[in-house]
Amino acid sequence: MAAIDRKTRDEITNLEGVHDLVQTYEEIAAIRMQRVKTSVLNNRDFLSDLFDIYRQVRFSYQKKLEEEGRDGDDSGFAVIGNGRPVFVLLSANTGLYGDIIHKTFDLFVKGLESRPVDADVVVVGRVGQRLFEAVRTNLGISSYKYFDLPDSSSDASDFVDIVSYIAEYEKAVVFHGQFESILVQKPVKEELSGELSEAEAPAGEAANYIFEPSLERVVGFFESEILASIFEQSLYESSLGKYAARMINLDRAVVNIERILEQANQGAQKARHNDDNKKQLGTLASMSLWGK
């Protein structure tokens, strides 16, 4: 019986250790989530409106080229980006994020299946790289650009290389997890491009704007600064979605461990009661023998 008790005690000790460790990771995820949540949600609407303004500026520029009988290649300054699209997957370096990373990857693969022939591919995070390596041959992709980004990162300085690389493209299609609520994180596809579809183009006569010092300079500013800021927001959105998913996933693990721990404690208590009952029966049997 002693050997069984020792085994049970060891199991309970191990479960308590795992419980404390997982709970600590959950608290860390909650702290990181709160650190970026306010700024991400506040910037979301602002940058969305700013992006709409950029698209209006881009539309005005295209109209000017049409009126002057020119196209972007001979406009006198660089075409917006390098003229090519890039498909970007924002994943993670580690696990414990539930299914949000895999759902985002599935959406990314679906997007790649209908990509333009000149599209480049960027993968951020080791988990995404591992998943992508398993399917890229089937997708007909011979090369891609990889960036490593620590999961704990929330500092803009860590994004510099990625943002600088993406800013060179005319259009970035970004796939990442997005925070909807504490319990809901969903994979999203964002198209960072200044192009307006026919449906989005202003109806009738477009508003006239005065651009200072010039329309070209204004478009150039949006090229180099605004799109980079919007992509940086996507990185923060991805981080917030991952932190929330990890917190919920770890909370479920804590609940499961507590349930198993309760069962183990009940088993140990039952074993102690059985042991006490046997001792009492032994004592009573001894007393009866002495009575004889």
C-alpha cells in the first residue's frame, strides 16, 4: 500500500507543478495581451480611415495620369512599389496558440492557390515556415522570403526589417489572426493596396483636391510611410490575436489539470481511508485476541 501511496503522491506533486507552470504562462499571455490590446484597438479605426484616404489619393493620381495620357511607368517617379504583389503569412515561433495559427495557414494556402504568377511569398515565424515547407512544392513555389519574429515581441524596432521589405511591393496580401474578443480570434486576409475597384471608385464627378507641394510628392509619402504603418498594424493585430488565443488555450489546460488533480486527490483520499480502515480492523482483531 505504501508503494501505491508514494506513486499517487508523486503524481499529485507533478500535476501541481504542471498546473503552476501552465498558470504562469497564462498570466504572462494575459499581461502581453493587455499591453498591446488598447493600442491595437485604438489604432485599428484610425489606420483604416487613413488607408481610405491613401486610396483616394491614389485614385486622384491615376486620374491625373489618364488625363495626361501617361501610365505609372513613365510618370516621372517610381510606380507605387516595385510593381509586384507579395503574399505574407504572419504565424508564430512556438505553439500553445490553439488552432488560430493553423486556420490562418489554411487561409494563406487558399490565397496562394489563386495568386498572380509574379507574386512573391513571405513567411514570418517558424511554425508557419514548417507548415509551408510541407506544401510549397505542391503549390509550385520554388523560393520565398522568411523572417523570424519572437512571439514576445511588441516593439516596433523588431519589425523594421519586415516592414522595410514589404514596403517595396505594390500590393501586400497579409494573412494573420485577428482579435475579435477574448473568446474569439479569427484568421483574416488583408489587401494592402492603393487600388480602388470599380465599385469603390467615386460615382460621378470626383472631389477636387489641392495637393501641396505636389500630387506626386503626396503619393510618394503614402508609399514610403503610410503603407508601412498599416502593415505594422497587421503585425500588432497578429500578436494580439495570438496572445488572446494562447491565454484561452492555457486557461482550458488549467481547468483540465485541475479536474485531473481533483480526481487524483480523491483517489489518494480514498486510499488513505482504506488504509485507515484496514488499520482499525487490524486493531479490533488484536483486541479480540487479547480478550480471549
